[in-house]
Amino acid sequence: MRSTLRTRRAPLQRRTTARIAAAVVAGALAFTVTACGGDGDDDDKDPGKGGAKDTGSTLKLPKLDGESVSVSAVWGGAERKVFLKVLDEFEKRTGAKVSFVPAQDPIISFLESKVAGGQPPDVAMLPQVGAIEQAVANKWAKPVGPEALKQLDKNYAQGWKDLGAVDGKQYGVYFKAANKSLVWYNARVFDNAGVKVPKTWDAFLQTARTIYDSGVPPVSVAGAEAWTLTDWFENIYLSQAGPEKYDQLAQHKIKWTDPSVKDALTTLGGLFGTKGFVAGGADGALQTEFPASVKQTFRGGDQPKAGMVFEGDMVSLSIAETKAEVGKDAKVFPFPAVGSDSPAVVGGDAAVALKDSKGAQALLTFLGSPDSAKIWAEAGGFVSPNKNLDLSAYPNDVQRNIAKALIAAGDDIRFDMSDQAPQSFGGTPGKGEWKALQDFLKNPKDVAGTQKVLETAAAKAYKD
């Protein structure tokens, strides 16, 4: 499979996002929020219940009676359930019959098999900038049509448009964004241990020590899904090395053997390598998938399997499948500052048409409008880059403040580093950065060896 050159994407200056961090600090700690709780044994609970209301929008979509539109995404569990509600609304408005095609990581490999078999989906939700570039390079992606472009011009900051563009031509419509610089914590565990929210990395480690001494493993890590490990590294690296180095490493203008990478891995290893700090140890973490990492932090009363779990705003969807109530039992704080500032890393999922059909373009138009974003926003666990989505759509003050900060940042965003990389390095299970960081979780003392493995994989992927 041919990878695209890194110079193909329209340039975007991803500057420091102190405004995001500051707004999240102000909003996340306020927590005068509504409940997102569940009823216990409810993995099949529908977190989007009651979310898809009539928007009263003037958005005009074509009549597609009798047409079929297929959509592929890697979303599962609660995320898939809510996205299906978005697709249901599209069906209702257009008359099209929409089918969801579950994809596996890496989605580019999944799509390659579909294209080779002559059955690509009409639209794919691509979770990496690099995946968009590869879809364009492989001549699968179709340019965004005029009606969808109108929605983008009306509703999106230039930075989000640039992330979905290749060689100045628009291919992606960013539907879902994520603030990936949040730590969620079990309030009862904090109260029992007598600790407060840490603002610095040193304070975070001391908090972890105190929670461990109280009898609860401090941190839940979803090591089975290595994208979470890349997020750990990226937050530490951005805060410790700074935005200029972050951009250089993201573009492979500096090597993974650079001293700044050594410093970040050493810092992360200080957490992963401390006995008892990671719930279940390295072996247990490597068998823990993301939803389970969240749920085990908020189940178990006074003795959950962990006191804290790191990840983005999407965590609230998994919290909703426990008895925990956001704002009361489950609270959040910004990723602690390793350097002078707390980091602010964002990610996102873009809709890309793989067929030049009326249905595919209509769906891109819908996903670029506030109407579609409102449905998922009301369900929670979602942040939209759509600046015209009414913030009242979000179910609580936490989500509202995260979304408000994201919109206020405009073009000042720093996108997830691994999602900018060629997918063979930054987004493939068992390979590249994902495999290297899983091995690092098992042996966090091997900083130099991890750096060499990372650089070897990166050099090959960026060259290809």
C-alpha cells in the first residue's frame, strides 16, 4: 500500500493552545452538571436516548428515496450507538437507506480490502490526518462537493478545514473532535485518600503515591488499545519539550532518538515503572481495552480497580454505562503540566467520500452542519469543531466548557501527533509506535531501546 508524502497536506501552523487549557481548567473544575449516570449492569445501555431531537433547521438535503448509502467507521460500543442515531436522522430527512459498515484498525488496510473487492463504502470516517492523505494518494477519496463546502465555510475555522485538505483541495469534513488532555478521577477515592487535584506532574505522582498508600491502584491504563499510550506520550512531550519540538517530531524533522524524546519517555516511565501505580500491572493493562479502563475506575464503590483514568472527553460515554454520576462521582482535571504549561492535544474524525455519489455528498453536507453535531452533543462524550453548534446542546457544563475552549482556539490547535503520521507508524496495531509503546509499558526502563525501535519504524514509514 502506497503512503503519501508528508508535504501533501495543506500547511497548518498548530501553535500553543494555552487558551484551551485555561478554559478547561475553569470549566472542568466547576462541575455544576447534570447526571450522566447509569443503572449498573448496563453495557447495552443507550447513552444517546432522547438525544436526536428535531433541530428545526433550514438545512436542505436532497431527496434520496430508494438510494443506499454505506458508512464505515471504527467506532464501537456507545460511540457506535450514538452515531447510528445521527445516521437515522439523515435517513429520515432524505429517504435514503443507510447501512453502517464496522471497520477495524488500521482503517486504511480495511478500506484497501474493500476497494480491492469492488465494494468500498460511500463514506468513511477517518480518525487520522495521515489516513486522509493516504486515501487521497491511493486515489480513493473524492473531493468535497459544493454544498458540503458551503457548510464548511460557514461552520468551521480554517484550521479544521486545512486538516481535511490535501494539495489545497478539500477531502475531509471533520465531524467529531476530541480534547485528549484530560484526567478523570473517582471523587470518593480522592476524598478517602485526602488528596486534591494536581496541577503539575510532580504533584500528580505524589497524588498517585498517596492513593496507592490508601489501598487503591492510582491509574487505569488501556494498554490493549495502544492509541491511548501515544496520547500519554504526546501530552508529556508537548508540555515538556514545547510546541516547536512537537511539530518537528510530528513531521519527522527530528529523530525519535532526539534527547527530547528520551526526556519524555523517562518521565512516562516514572509512572509506568513504579510498582503498583498501574492497575493490574503492565500485564493487566495490556489486556485492558479503553471502555474497560474507564469502567473499572468508576465501579466498585470505595474500592475500584483504579482511582484515575486518562483520556479525552469521550470518557463520559463509558462513565454513563456505570452507576457513577458525572460531577459527583466522576470528575476531571486538565493533564498536569510537565513543563511550564499544561498540554492541550486534540484529535478528530473526518468524513471522506469514497464514491462520487449524490448520497455520499449529501451525507458530508449533513455531517458538516450543526444539525448532525447536535444529536451526538446531546448524548455526551462528544465535542464538535462546528462553531455554529449551540453550546446548550451539550448535556453538562463540563462538555460545554471543553467545546467552548475548542471553538475559541480557532486555528490554534495541536493535532494528535500519531494521527498526523503515516498510518503504518502511528495507527497500526502491532506495528510502529503502537507496538513500541506497548513494549515500553512492559519495560519502561528501556528508554534507549524504545527510541531506536521508534526511529527505525518512523524512518521507514515516512520514507515510504
